[in-house]
Amino acid sequence: MSASFQGTRAARAFIAFGANLGDPGDAYTFAQAQIAALPDTRIIALSALYRTAPVGVSGQPDYINAVLAIDTRLTPEALLEAILAIEQRRGRTRASFRAPRTLDLDLLLYEERVITTPRLELPHPRMHKRAFVLIPLAEIAPDTHIPGYGPVSALLTGVADQSVTRIRTGISGTLESDAV
């Protein structure tokens, strides 16, 4: 699952995108550009955008979610720091765990590495229980293995009860929906 940049091995990583404040579409474009500009990193796949209700809270706008696949030579720790800096540049504040977000970027997987530190946990906790992560991840990498849980495609049945709507920009610029 790795690629090369001029002969040097790069790691495959997956980043989840989410936003429910401001203009999530603009936040997604911003995040893509910022991730693409990271050193020794290239975006190799982008899922469609999905609309989902916030998990565990009410009274917030729906989220727009997606998953990006990248190849990078950054370490997992350096990649995490880079995506946290991208969030901050977009105005993300961490008021509380379930607060609405202008931009939320989560490092889901880095190869099949398992890491547990106070700052970084891989695979990302609860990703195997979240349709808004598994469905876009399955779209771009269905055979990806989540350490300790199995292939993404096999985990989809466990989240079938969670409502996720695929959205895309139509020719006129309006959003069209396809229920998933």
C-alpha cells in the first residue's frame, strides 16, 4: 500500500474531513489545498462528500464529511501536527469534545500502524463504528484493513443503521443528494 517519491518509500495514510460551521464546501476545498501543499505528501484519492447528523448531540447543523487518501513521507506524528495546524488556520477552536467545527481533520490510519500515545491513537478511536468514516473510506479503499477490526468493507454492516447521505455539486451548482 505504499508509493514512492523519487525512489523513497512513502506511507499510505487516510484523513477524515468534517465541518458543520460556516461553509463546509469551502472548508473542504481549503483542507484539500492545504494537505496537497504539505511537504513530501500527495493526495491520491478523494471520496464524495456526505451529509450526516452530529453524533451524540442535538441542536447542531449537519456535518459534511469525506475521506482523503494520501501518500506521505511525513511521520505519523508530523502528519498529525500538520493537520492540526491546518485546522487552526481555518479557525478551529477546541471548546469541547462535541462542539461544532469549522474544520475537523482526523488521522484515521497510517499504513497498518498501531500507535497509542497521549497525543496520537492509530487507528483512530471509534472509526470502526462511524458510518460517516467507513462509507467514504470504503468508496476509495474498500479493501483497507483497520488493525484490530478487519477490512473496511466487512465493517459496513455494523453501521447500516446510521443515516449518511451522499452529496455532490450538480451542473447548476446546486447540491443533489443520493441516500446511502
